[in-house]
Amino acid sequence: MSQVVALLDRPNPKSFGRVAFITRNSRGVLHTHGLPRNHVLHEEDVQALVEDGHAVLLCPEVPIHDVPEDFVAGWLGDRFADYIRGVPHGPPLPAVPAGSHHVPQGTFWIGRLTEVTSVVLDWIQRAARCVIAPGEMSGTDRAYLAGLMSWALPSADETKAARLYVQVTPEARAQEIDLLLRMEREAGRLTIRFDPNSTRVSTRSSSSTGPTAPERTPPRRRPPRSALPASTG
């Protein structure tokens, strides 16, 4: 039987999401699991990670029977949970599965990547409905909840939609769109910005090293032959 020794990726009371973890097997060998998987560590490596704030030691260590390669840890910080409780008309707390473990700064559980992601994404979707749907929630609380979503899973489409929804002025919305487009480009995805007041579109990808690609006007369609005047020659 192995023991879960520490949680990685800087889990703290104000965070919520997926983190990696360290186990010690029956032979005393330390391994990382999760997003940086299968790294063998020494005791001094773990202490250095803790001292630098990258890891949280578990005391006592938590026994675990089997750790498949696709296992990660889910983490719900105590302060993050308090923030959710403090939002009037907000979503319920994340549905942390049975068998979770509470430590001084929060609650964690071990599971498959798809299962842990599902818990996080389920809360994100519930929060997005609270932000966007008509209801009694104030504009200030909607913006606050969108901020919590950004802490948990900024890459989720629901988070991006909520962040854009809470911008109350055209200038703020334009700045948010620029930020979201930059995030998409940094993730390696092609972005297309469309101006509804123009017939032009501009495209840009993460491989662009210069200014935005030149705007292109769509070519005019030629009229069908039947619409052309008959030849008089």
C-alpha cells in the first residue's frame, strides 16, 4: 500500500481545481502523480518544494491502494468554499465525492483526471448559470462569482462567457475581448475578430510575430450569367 505524502501545484485556502500529488510506495520510493507524473523524488526534493511553497505536506499521510497513471488530486480550499457560501443566490458548493480528506487548509480527493475535472466543470457550469441567467443576484455579486470561476478554471468557455457578461461598459467589454483573444492565441488557437459594423475580419494565430494579419475584404460575387445584358453583337 502507498501513502499520499504531499499535494503539489501550490494548493492554498483560496484555490479550487486539479493538483498533482506525491506518494511513497511500500519500498519507500517517492513518485509524483497527476499532471507531472512518474517523476522519482528524494526526501530533500520534497522538503525543497514545501519550503518554496510549491507543495503542502500531509500529516498524517493518507493511505491509498492503487494509483493508476491518470489519477490526479482534486482540491477545494476552505477560503474558496467560504467565498462561495458568501455569494447571495449563488451556486452550491462543489460536489466533492465521498472519501475526500480534510486537511488544515482545505479538502482533497484522489480520482481519475476525467472524474476530478467533472467535479470542477460541474461547479463552473452551475456558477455560469447564476451569473448569466435572469435572477435576484446583483451585478456586483455576478462579477465576484465570475472572478471565482476565473480562479478555478479560466480556460472554460463558461468562465469566458461569464467574464464577458459582467462587463458593464463598451470599453470594459472591448478590453475583456482583447484579453480573451490573447489567452486563445497564447494557447495556440487561431483567433478571428469580427466587427459587426464592417465587412472586414482579421485573423491572428500564436505563430504571428508581427502585427495583426492584414484585414481582407471578401471578394465581390459576380452576378449570374442570366443577369448580364444580352449581347447585341
